[in-house]
Amino acid sequence: MTRPDPSPLAAHWTFDPGLTFLNHGAFGACPGEVLALQAELRARMEVDPIDFLVRAIEPLLDEARARLADFLGAEPDDLAFVDNATAGVNTVLRSLVFQPGDELLTTDHAYNACANALQAMAERTGARVVVAPVPFPVQHPSEVSEPVLAAVTGRTRLALVDHVTSATGVVFPVETLVPALQERGVDTLVDGAHAPGMVPLDVTALGAAYYSGNCHKWLCAPKGAGFLHVRRDRQAAIRPLVVSHGANSPRTDRSRFRLEFDWTGTRDPTAVLCVARAIEVVGGLVPGGWDEVRARNGALARRARALLCEALGVAPPCPEAMLGSLAAVALPEDPRWPPPVPPALDLLQERLFERHRIEVPVYGWPVPHRRWIRVSPHLHNSEAQYIFLAGALRDALA
């Protein structure tokens, strides 16, 4: 099988030319121009670390936060930079106070790392994790919202809800879920790891108490760039995972929220300082800006899913209206393909990589014997790459 060409726009990234990279949804991929800026910032930091980390850092962070806030539909003072969405989720959970018998609500589509964070908090406090079962395949947004709302009780203190699920690639109806939960007296922590840059997002209009997201995935910023949005009336209770000098700062020119989160100790801040450039670079690759980026990626995800469903003889597990740029397709159940023992990768995933140099995730969800393959295209991908994947998949399964 001849390796197909990626999109012409792939020239803006630094991929190995002998690799067919179809797993943008895992860790993203950063364009070369953004990596160059990060290298410049690191060099500047090391020329005079005191000047960079003491004199220059606050204006640089303010500029980055303002550009990100504009993209997200947020106020800059409601945003804090964190390493990633999981760190943001942990930050909220470790800041809040729960009592024995309190209920922490989530769904069975929750990202494993965040589900683990919920469970750890429940074990520490005596609270209980309640998992609402959301069907998959799913045919309508109401099949998401109804089981979540049905699981709310008088003891529900917080709901952790995905905006776009990682394993199943479903866009959850957070625009209706968040206010419905609020009406029942339940704050929502939205795991928005995949949403920024994939789907239109206005976090202020959404109104969730807490929203945690990534910039390294669909925005294509460097790894280590994430954010936590905290509604103004909830900020007093939220503290960073690392408490540092801001906790007793006498300054009055900035909020306690800002002072604590902007400095948690010595670390490399260059990833978050590149967020504005990533937004500018990726949005500038196509004439229609970010609206066209989202439209192109979504269209290719739908086309890729159709190609794989046809190759495997399976039905799509959710309607196109519930997709962004992620899509999961069921693999045939076959005892010749045993589930992997973590942290090993699935044998089929490894075979596709070893035989064809294709990077694409294969995993078990919700139980190990039910295995899925996930597509997550960005501007660097082409339809020809997914035709190549469909052929390689048929070959490997045979």
C-alpha cells in the first residue's frame, strides 16, 4: 500500500514524513511557527531569568490571557492558566469541601483521569460518586441529558460533565445541561478538554461554575497550556494545586485568584505564552478563520467515520449533529484480539503502526471486549489518509 499524502497544510507542522498521523485528539500537534516562538521565549528567559520571570512575566501572561479570553468568550480575570484540563478538574475538586454522604455526579463517558480524580476525592471525604449511564450508541441529545438529570438527588453537590467525550467523541448538550443542573442547585464542572477550537465556545454564556480546557489539542499550542475558567461568584473558594507566594501577598492591584494562580513556583511558562500565536497561526491557515477550521475538521471527521463504518460493515454510533472533530467506530468482536494490559497499547493499534506507520488509537470502552477505533482529524490530514487507514484496517483484521 502506497502511503498517501497528507493535506498541503501539513507543511506547517513537523511530522515525520514516513508517518500517517491520525491521532490529533490525543496530544494535539504544534505548528513549527509556534514552536519557534516557544524556543525564542525560552532563550529570552535564560538570557536573564530574573528579568523574564520577575519583571516581564505578568504583562506577558496578561496578554496571553486576554487573547485566550477573547477566543473563549470569557473575561480575562475569570481565567487561570493550568497545565491541562485534568489539572483544572483536580484544582476544583481539591478546593471544594465535601461531607460524608455528598454525591458527586458524572457519566460513564467521563475521561478516566477525571473519573479517578472524582473517586479519590470521594474516598478522602466520604462522599459518593454517582455515575449516570448514558447509552452508546446514542441517537439524540436527550439521551444524554435525561439520565444525568434523573440521577440528581438532594445530596448532589457537583456534576462533572464532558463537553466533548474523549472515548466516544460525542458532543454533550452542555448548553441545556448546565442551566438544568443549576436550577436543581447543582454546580457543574465542565471537562472541556476537547472543545476549544473544535466546537463554538462561549464560556460566559454557558454559565458553568467551572470550565477546564486544553489549548494543546485543537488550538495547537505547546503541551502544558491549559486553562481553568471559574465563575466570579465561585472564585474565592478555588485555590491552585500548589499554594505559593500569592497566598499572603499584600498587593491590592490584582485579585487573590489572579495572584495565586499566576505564580505557583518556578516553572516554564512558555507554553501558555504561545497560546495567542497558536490561535493566530492556525486560524490564519484557511480564508474563513476559525469558523472554517472547525467546519473543515468536522467534515473530515464525518467522512473518515463513514469510510471506516463502510470498511467494517458497522453502523455509525451517533448522529452527525452530535459530532465535532472526534468520532469513534466499533470494531468487530474477535477473540484473536485480546484486550491489552495497561499501559500496553492495543495489539491492533500496534499492528497498524508497525506494518503501516499509522498512528491511530484503538481502545476498549466501556468494557475491554468492546473495542473502538477513533478518528480525530485536523487541517494537516487528508481524506486519502483515511482511505489508507480503512484499507490497512481491513488487512490487519483479516
